[in-house]
Amino acid sequence: MNYKMIGRIISRIVGVEALFMLPALLISVVDSERDAVFGFLLAYAVMIPFCVILYLLTKKASSAFYAREGLLCVGLSWFIISLLGCLPFVFSGEIKGFVNALFEIVSGFTTTGASVLSDVESLSRGMLYWRSFSHWLGGMGVLVFILAVIPVSGRSEGFTLHLMRAESPGPVVSKLVPKIRNSALILYLIYVAFTVLDVVFLLFGKMPLFEAVCTAFGTAGTGGFGIKNASIAAYQSRYLQTVIAVFMMLFGVNFNVYYFILIGKGAQALKGEEFRAYIGTVIAGTLMIALNILPLYGNSFAEALHQSFFQVSSIISTTGFATADFTLWPALSQGIIFVLMFFGGCSGSTAGGLKISRIILLAQSIRREMQH
């Protein structure tokens, strides 16, 4: 086991985490949020020495790196960045108790979206930004970012492949281009581009810039951290809710599809079995629920379809945003939502769940067994 190379990678990851924390600190400084500034500075006082010392201790690491190192590196990375990422909440006192702060940041980095906060709006803007940004960083994965922009080992392409396999969701990990680093860079550029596009569309709906950015982070990472106590229901605009619903669905698509569209192979990508199954599931689920809840919305099919599409898009992408209390919907609609939650999005997306590709594999396996 090459522990030194693992330590070297972790030191880079902590450095990236500290860099990404800087905008939240600047927001707190601009807003004169003294407790938040104090929290971020104390966190830096822990993170920077940790990063420097670990890097110096592992500077002469050998480049031997295999699957077991990749798995251990990914596990340790998420554990360490969570322990360090919760420090601003703890030191500022905006989340009471280390365990509560750790729960919140782990929920953010893993894009789970569960929260211990009963009043989200009581947090300072700097802390709200860091909390939302944890979704964005966790959605694609900090290790994918490391592979994309920071060369850790120039002599071993297999090294990066083991990291990518350990970090990426889905049963299969494939290269978009011959070099894994370039593949990771392409994925991150697509991720950034879609996030920016989401922000732009939200701004067109007159959502304030800060709220648009934080909402886009939660949408892109498919995590669902909101900055309003009422989540997306706080925005009564149908346009804003529709934009968020569409982007939740888009971030549940395998990012390879977008790459093939960009290089002119869109027709081939859109014919993919997983993509067609994902879109078909969204359409079928939306129509069945819309028809089932129609009486609850005064027989207005447009309103029922809007509410149905938003909840389906939120649940199948495992984002968790909500505009309606679907526990009050009929049992059939609740059952469909329950099933979609387990299905999840496509492999190679930021969505959680079992993944559509695995559902297809299970269905094919069952069919073959039945035929046999």
C-alpha cells in the first residue's frame, strides 16, 4: 500500500477545499459578518498547516498506485474534507455542536440534503454559500477536480484511472478521450457550463444573484440544500420552478451524452438505452401523477402537470427540492415517487439512487433467467 502517495493526494485535496472556501470568507467580509469571518479564519488556521505538513511528509512518494490505493484514497478524502469542512460552522457558532455541524457538511458533500437546521435563513450569507457550495463540490467530486486541473503523478495514467473508478458513480467508468485527466477536465467544464447556464436562467426570472448561485449549486449537485425555510416553494414564480425542475432533470443525465452532442454525435448519444429509459421514466411518471392528482388542483391539467413534473424531476434526480407536500397526494402518486427515489438518475451524472443503468441490467438479468 502506497500510503505516501495517498497522503500526497489528500494534501492536494485539502488545499483545494481551502481554496474553494475563500469566496465564502470574502462574502462574510463584505457583509461584515464577524462571527462567520472568525469561523473561516480559524478553519484556515487548522487546514493550511495540515495541508503543508502532510505535503512535506509525502513529497518523495513513489508513483506506484493501484485499485486498493484508489479506494482507500477516496474514502479517506471524503472523511477528512468533511471533518475540516465543518470547522467554519463550529468556530463561528452558527451551528451549535460539532456533531450537528459535521452532519450538515457531510450531508452537503454527499449531496444527501438532510439537515439539522430548523431555521436555515438564520445563517449568515457566507455560511449559506459554503453550505450550498458543498453540494456543488460533492456533486461531481473533489477528486475529479483534482484529476482535471492538478497533475499529481505525471508518469502513470493507470494511477488516475484507479482514482476515477473509485470516485465515479455507476457500474462502468469509461474514458471520453485517451487521457483520464482530459476526460475529467471535459466533465468538469460541462458541469461548470451547466451551472452557469442555470444561474443565467434564474436571473432572467428576477431571482437575486446570491440566491440564484446558491440554488444552482443545490440543483447542479442534486443535493437540495435551499437557502429558504420553505425550499423552492418560497418562490411562487412558475418560471423559476420550471427552470429548476428542468435543470434537476438535466443534471441526472450521463454527462457523456452532453460531450457526444458537443462533438457532433448527438444522434448516437440520444439513442443510448440508459438515456431513453431515463427520459421515458420521467415522462411516464409525470403523466401518471398529473392525472392522479388532477382533482386536487381544480382539474387544471397545466397546474397538475407542473407540480407533477417538478416533484418527479426532484425525486428521480435525488435533489429533494419541493414545491408541494406530496404526502397529501393519493397513494398511487406516493407509490410512484417512492419507486423513482430508488431508481435515481443515470450513471455518470451527479444524481444519486441505484442508477437507471443498474435497473436496466437487473431487468435484463431477470428476463434472461425467466427465459432460461
